[in-house]
Amino acid sequence: MRDFFMTDEDRSFRSEIRDFLARELAPVADAIERDQDWEAVKRVVRALGQAGYMKLMFSDLYAGNLSKPGLTHAAMLSEEAAYLNYAFETTIATALSCAFPLHAFARPEIRERYLTPILEGDAIGSICMTEPNVGSDSAGMETRVRFDQQTREWVIDGFKRYISNATKSDVYIVWGISDPDVAPQKGMTAIAVPATTPGISFPRTYDFMGRRGCVVGEVTFDNVRVPEENLLGEENSGFRIMLSAFNFERVILGGSGLGVARSAFDIARDHAQSRVSFGQKLGQKQLIWDMIAEMSWRIDAAELLTYRAAKMYDSGLDGKDLMREAGQCKLVASETAVFCSDRTVQILGGDGVTRQYGRAEQIYRDARALPIVGGSSEMAKYLIAAREMPTLKPNL
């Protein structure tokens, strides 16, 4: 049994969400991958919202069967969705990453206007952090945010890229520098921007090698003006808001990586037990044993780290107290997804790189994004080392 950290209620929820996704997502997973069918994505998002699953992270809004819903169950949702289609999981994970700061930092009227439709499955959200010179290092952010005292509006000018759900979202959480005379960490502000605001444009969307069906692109903000109440938190508190979302995002990505790794492993294991080569089942050969064994222990390690971090978060730990554990789960789960997808293709041979023979090549393409998105593996190692050696400042 892999679910060491789980209660009976957790196990029951996993069975429930697995059955739900088997009904709603599995029948359209191929269309999302093959045709990049956004209408299919929206239908499943709507079904998740109507069933209440988009509210798992928000105990004050959740009305389902769980006595204590939380990140543990949101990670399960991500794991089971990514097992079937990682592109779809990216769409809902991004929407939840937008919902998280709205729930924690938006004014009541803004929460009602933008958060409620996302959680009910009627809207999609995005977060806008990454820029041409900003990935893991937010200090280089060039987007500017200023407050117009005469009109009582926030004005945003800047360019963001690699934005999941770009062109499809109903609301964007945008980070920009509001005080260029101080360190970026003390002069950054976050604003909720509805997609219909004049001045927003989408120069292009990207054609990725994997995660086909998840729309990712560029967003330009040219003199974009939104009302004063669209501010999240306080002016110049955007960096703190950003950090508060990171642990949540990394644990969710731990679930994503785990789902992708499990999907690859199941294909490899089934093939090793059925394919005959040189008069024996492929799985009887020592080199194949080695691959299957290593995939198995890596998946168990990823699961233990992911759900340890999720349970710690649900017990009330966050911020620097969870930075190491969240970094470890994201690092190990994402690297495990890449390892398992690579070994699965190797075990399948020619069938592994051919679309006509199943999903192995798709999973291989999908998995490669995981050590990059949501903070690279290198940044995860930095976070882990920074907690282990708090008296030193690593040289990035």
C-alpha cells in the first residue's frame, strides 16, 4: 500500500475523485491531447466546480463529505487528474493558484466577483509573474503598477509570458513593481485584473512539445486600469502574497509529478509482464527488473514527501517552516516523473516513441516540463539547502 500518511477518510476521498475523473475526464483525455479541445477542458472544469471539488483548499466554502478538507485532498485531485491528462491538470492547478490569493487577500466584493465563479467551475483564472527577464528571480521584474489618485485606479504596464490559461482566463492576478526606489521584495504589488479590461492583449500562444490542450502564452498590459478595490492585500505587499502561494503551488506540483510518474509506471509494468522477448517475459530480464524496481521506489519516495508536506500544511505550518519540505516534494516528484517516463519509453522500445501504440510518448513529452514549472529543480535545491544551512547565503 502506497498511502502511508492517509486516513480512511482520505482513502475514501481518493476513490471518490478517481471515480469522478474516470467518468468526466477519461473519456475526453484523448481529445484534449490530440485536438487540444478547449471545450472539453471547460466541460470537465465545470463538472469539478459543480461537484464542489474546486473548493477543497477553502474549508470555509467547502460543503462536501470531508470533515477537514485541505491541501492533502487538493494534491490528490491533482495527482489523479495528472494520471489521466497532465495538460488538464495544469489548467485547474493554475485556476486554483489564482483562487488562492483571491481567497486570502482580496476584499469581500472582489472575492465574490472573481473567486466564486472560479470555484464553481464557471470561470478560469491565471497568475502573471514570469517575464522575459524574470523566472525564479523576481528581482528583475519590469512590469510597473501605479496608483492614479485622480481616478482612484491602479494602472498596470508590462509584459508577461509563459502564462497558463492565457487568452482563456476570466481574471488575471498580476504582480508588478509599485515602488522602484526600494528592493523589489518591498515594492511589489498584486492586482486582480478582469480579462475584459481595455489594454490587455495576447501577442501569441506557445506550441509546447507536451501538455497539449493547456493554453500557455503571453500577456501585455498597456495602460490597463482597474478600480482601487482590485488591490490584493496592501500596496507593496505583493512579494509576501507571492511567497504565501509558493508552498501551496509546490505541493500541488508534487501531486502532479506523482500522477504523471504513476501513469508511466503502470504502462511499463504492464508491458514488462506481457511482452515476450527471447522466449521469456520481458520483466524476467535483470535489466528490466532494475528499471521497474527503481521506478517503484522513486514513486514511493515522491508520494511520502508530497503527502508529508501536504499534511504539514494542513496542520498549520507554512512559510519558512514548510519551505524545505515543499521544495523536497516538488523536486523529487517532478524528477521522478521525468525518470519514469524516460524508462517507460525505453522498456517499450519502438512502441514507446510511436503515437499509434499508446500514451508513453505523450507522458514523456508532458513530464519534461515538471522540473521547470513552478520553480525549477535548481531553485528547489536552493530552498532546501537554505534551510539546512541558515547561517549561509548561497551564491545564486
